[in-house]
Amino acid sequence: MDCRHISEEQVRAALQTGSINHRKSDPRLLPCPKLVVDALVGKSVQAVFSACPTRTGVVTVIDKDTNWACYCPS
């Protein structure tokens, strides 16, 4: 998220207001279905969530408007 200049607030907004991309989601994945959400939150983003029974985790978030050069040290 930092590398792509996407804030936690934008991720929350995507989860609350975005539309599920059914073509890329996998609702039958166990134990945690994969939900891909497309949203406009100041920029166009695509967020991938792991929808577990007790919590929802963020897998990744992509800025669809800008291809940021990211470097993540190991």
C-alpha cells in the first residue's frame, strides 16, 4: 500500500463502497474466500481481500491509474 500510495482509509472505503469483481474473485476458496473489489476512492483501485470467518484481511491493493515502481527489500 505504501509503495502504491494507497492509504488505509482508501482501502476501507474500497471495501465499503466498491463492487465485487466476480470474474477475479473466488468465493469458494476455503477457508477464506478471495474477494476482488474495484473501487474509485480518489483514484481507481483494485483490492484483494481474504474474507475469513472471523476477520477480513487485505492481500494487496493496486492503483489502476498509475504503475508505481516498487521495491521491497527482503
